[in-house]
Amino acid sequence: MSDNTNARVALLVETARAFGRELLQGVAQFSHDRGPWSFLISPGDFDQVVPKFKEWRGTGIIARIPDVKTAEQVLALGVPTLTIGMSYLDVDCSGIVDIYPDEDQIAQQAADHLLDRAFRNFAYVGSPDRGWCQRRHDAFRRYLNGLGIEPIVYQSPKTPRTRKWEYEQAVMAEWIRSLPTPIGVFACDDDRGREVLEASAIAGLNVPEDMAVVGVDNDDVFCELSDPPLSSVRLNARTAGYRAAQVLSDMMAGRSVAPQPIVVEALGVVARRSSEIVAVEDEDVAEALKIIHSNHGKDMSVDDIVEELAVSRRNLEKRFRDALGRSILDEVQNARLKYSKRLLVDTSYPVSRIARLAGFGSVGYFIQFFQRRVGKTPGKYREDLTH
């Protein structure tokens, strides 16, 4: 059904990274479903867009808000507007529909990924020129503090000149040398994660043996170009973009819209080489974990793992629980659950096929298990994370 077919929407969203591209893909999908809309696209300086927007006779805006000046320019246009990240600024956001990631989810998933790999030392690397960075740090620290852990926090150089990477990398490398190892490092985004990996090479640390690194945004190309490839928390930006377009459509049609934020869910860590290790000294336990996670827990039983390692089941079970605080079967089921979640979001496979691919004995057992662990059925989980 057509909706706002005459809409002319300006998009001030960076396309250089995955978050912006995927959010715009969601907007585009809504336009295909309910439009079509016309777009004025500018991932750069909003100063250049304002005169074009007025001449173009735009009817709506979705814009990233990096500073107060941009916020004032956007709101002064007086058209239906959704913002990205405006709530990170010290400005009045009442009546504004703002889009921002769920920092608590992001921090918890990054921490759990490292905890699952038995790291007990943690650090956070942020960036002082990004407004959301402090909230991400606070969420990471708060979650770990709840577990009795205090993360080490990197302090960036104070001046803009010394924060240039050609100067800062030596400072960060020296900080990395001072860290206890092995250590799990959470970088505020993939850009910072790549820099941590570069500095770790200068510092002489091995990744992931001495230091595991996790970023945020899961930009496939950017993460794969890192050395080693960077693990990263994936965000559901595409669905957020679709929801944003729905809200903007209502606003442009004159329908009442509650000024509630659109929160971008975190979908879990996409594991790559930068964190693919288990920080346990017991070689058999570490090998068991590698076997489980390399196969997503499917097509295997505890007996299969014991047989492959040629050890006593009772002995391995005890050592596994001593090292990780959970059983081998728990780990297998966790791996299957994570894999099934990925399939539900990334594919359109029916639930019956996902149950089979994830290694569950039957679709009925899969649905029951999933609902018990997640609190909703696989179908509802998929529906909630897609449009």
C-alpha cells in the first residue's frame, strides 16, 4: 500500500561505516514497501544541505546530530525530523524522536563474549571526540562491576594534536605493555578496535593469545582488513532504519507520534580471529571449547568431544566446570542457541530448517528450548528483530 508517495526526505547519515549504510537500507526498504519516496542524500556537511533542502522543498529529515550547531540547523527547518544521537548532546530533546544504540546490550554482549572465553582481566578503550563513548564505557563498567570486576580504562591524550594517530599509537602501545595478560579489551567501535590491534603489534603482544579485542558495528570489510580480523558486536541498524521511516511517515502524514526513542538492538558478537581463543591453562578444556564453537555446538554430543580428546568423561567434566563454572553440555547448548539466533536474523529459513541446522533433535524441542532460554518463541524473536 502506498504511503506518503510525495515524500521528499533528506538523509544526513554517514555511509562510510556499516551502521549508517545498514540504517539507510532499512529506510530504503520502507520506501520500496510504502512509497516510493524521493531522497536528498548527503553524508557530509549539513551547512551545504540547508539551502538545497529549502530549494528542493523537502518534507522530512533523518539526520545524525554530531553537535549543537547541527541540531539547531536541523530543527530550524521546521519539518518532521528524526535525529540520530541527539540525546548524547547537552540539549533539550523533549518532543524529539532520537535513534541510538542500546549501550547496555552492547556492553553486556561484548563482556559476555570475553567472559565465555575465560578472560578475567578487562580493559576499555574509548575516544574522547565521540559523544556516545562515555555511555558505552559506563555500561561496560557497570556490568563488570556487578560481577565484581573493575575494568582498566585507557586515558586518551589531552590535546587534539597528540590524539592524532601517528602520535597516539606510541602512547597506546606503552599503555598496552602495562596491562596484565591475558586480557580482554572492549573497543568503543571498529575504528578504535583496529587502532588497538595496531598498537598491540607495536607493543609486542600477541592477539588473541595475550590480548583479545572486540569492537562495535561489525563493518565486514573494515573488520576483515584489520590484522588479525576484528571481532565485533553487530547492531540491528537495518530494522532501526525501517522503524525510523515508519515513524517519519506518520509524522509527515500529520499523525500523532509519541516522542519515544528508537533503540537499536545489539545482535551479538560476530567472532573473528581477534578474540577466537580461550584464556584457560587447561589444554583439554581449551581444545573442547574450540571444538564446540568451531561447529556451533551442532552435530556433536559430550561423548563425541570426549572421544575426540581421548580423555575420561568424568575427569573432563570436572575440569571443564572448574575452569568455566558450567558443564560441557551447557556450553554446547549455548553455542547452538547463538547459532540459531544468527540464522533467525540473517536468513528467511523456516524454523524447522533452523532447528535442524543448529543441531536440535526436533523442531518441537527447539521451540521449547528457545522459549525457555530467551523468553519468546523463535518466530517471535525473529519478528521483533525484523520489520
